[in-house]
Amino acid sequence: MNLGSLKVSNPYLLAPMAGYTDMPFRKICREFGCALTFSELVSVNALCFDNKKTLQYLKRDGIDKPFCIQLFGSEPELFKEAVQRVEDLCECIDINAGCPAPKVIRAKAGAYLLKDTDNFLKIIDAVVKATKKPVSIKMRMGYDAPNSDDLYRAIEDRGVSFITIHGRLKKEYFKGEVDYNHIAHVKELINIPVVANGGIDSFKKLQRVKAITGCEFFMVGQAAIGKPFIFEDFLSKRDTKRDLEFIKSVMLRHLSYLYNFSGKKAISQFRKFFHAYLKGYPNVKKFNNMINRCSDYYEAVEIIEKVGKPT
């Protein structure tokens, strides 16, 4: 399958998510069949000033290919320099025009670009001219109101390979109904691939989104946290409820990847994943409390192994 000039093995993509889509989590999602991953949001300002923490976002495992680095910022020249620094580390460059976080909006980046479309298009021009790699856009359907048809046409005309549309306005953050009809409209409007994003949390929901939008490609974000096997469900065309022992085996594997990646920091970084993996399973509150107090890798392993067993 082709996303513009980018080849992928299937139509299911993992969304870029700050604080979540690090190398270990992307590796887990790959093992369950995810076809394309994105880095956490990478600041062009931080890249250009050699911020060490930011460089961690660029690391990937050998199976993590194709891999897209997502950049955010507000200055076209910094985007150009950032692209030159990272293009050898990935197969695709993505421009963030969707993040609604207040600190990103204050920096006139992310979804703010949908208000300042002149600058948005200058950024796209700078990125496309700076690299031979495919360029994509991840964007909201609008800031305070839906994006114009002219904006989508202008994006296509600038040589972007594909766009991902989260079917909510900036002001809606991650709540409220996703407007799949807007995504369907854009799919008919332009000739480059459109990736549907927002609220896809099961194979049943995927079928509905596919029917409404007519899209061939789909991006999953929050639904993959604690459920990376959602990609396997999509590929097998069925929704599954995995038993607790299976979940624990995935947790242990994920924790080991994270520990190898981050060392002692892994335990605190894993807590949010721990809670997500066990969400909906009975009698897990005490284990959530235990992991919140834990700071040792081997203790964390023991906590996971005890889940669901008589104490």
C-alpha cells in the first residue's frame, strides 16, 4: 500500500502522542501489526539548539520502519534547519497542525497554524523544499470553525504526500463527537491520501468510520494506550477481550523495553501505561497504588506478576 510516496504494509497507523509514543511503546505496537509510527512531538526550536531530551524522541528500534518524525513550531526557517537535522533518521517528516495544548498554542504552533494559514503554508513550503523524504500533515478539522476547501487544496498543491485529519476543532480537545463527515468531504475534495483520525477505538468503530469517510487509512491514538493489540484486532477483523494473563505478558514485555531504553526512569514512566493496561479489570486498585509507590524494576515485575492472584 502507498501513502503518497511512502510504502506501508497495511492501513493502520499509530498517532504521535506527547509522553506516550516513545521507542518502547512504538515497538510494542509494531509487534501487533502497526504499519507506520510517529515520534512524540518534536520542537524545531529544541532540535536546533541541541536539546538532549529532544534527541531521545528520535531514537527507534530496528523494526520501527517506516517511521515518521513529527515536528512542531512556528518559524519556517527553523523547520528547514530541523528537517536537515532529522531527515536521515526517518522515512517521513510530519508537520503538527493539530496539537491543542495551551503551551503549544501560546507558541503559535500546533493547531494555532490553522488560524495563521499564511505562516502554515510557508512552513509547508520550507519543509517540502528542504527534504526529498515524503512530507505529511497531521491537523485538526479546524480551529474555531472548519478549515476551508482552499486550505486543503493549497496543502495538496505544495507537494504533501498525505494528510491526517483529527475530526474535531481545536477548542474541542479530545471530547465531543468526531466529525467524520468533514473527513469524508476532504477525501472527495483532494487527490492525496487522507488518513481518518479520532475516536477509533475498536474494529466495530473502524468499520463505521470507513463507511462514513471512504478513507483507506486510519490512525489510532489514545485507544492504543493499554491496548496495543488493537492493531492485531484490526488485521484479524474482530474485536477481542484479552485475558489477564495475556495483558500481564504484554506489560512485562513493555516494561522491559522501557527499562532498557530509560533505565531507572522507566518505572515512573511506566505507571501511566500500567493503569491503562489494567483499566476495566476487577480488583486492580491496590496494584495501581503499589506501582505508584514503586521505584525498582524488579519490584515492578513482581507487582505485575501478582495481579489477579490471591494474596
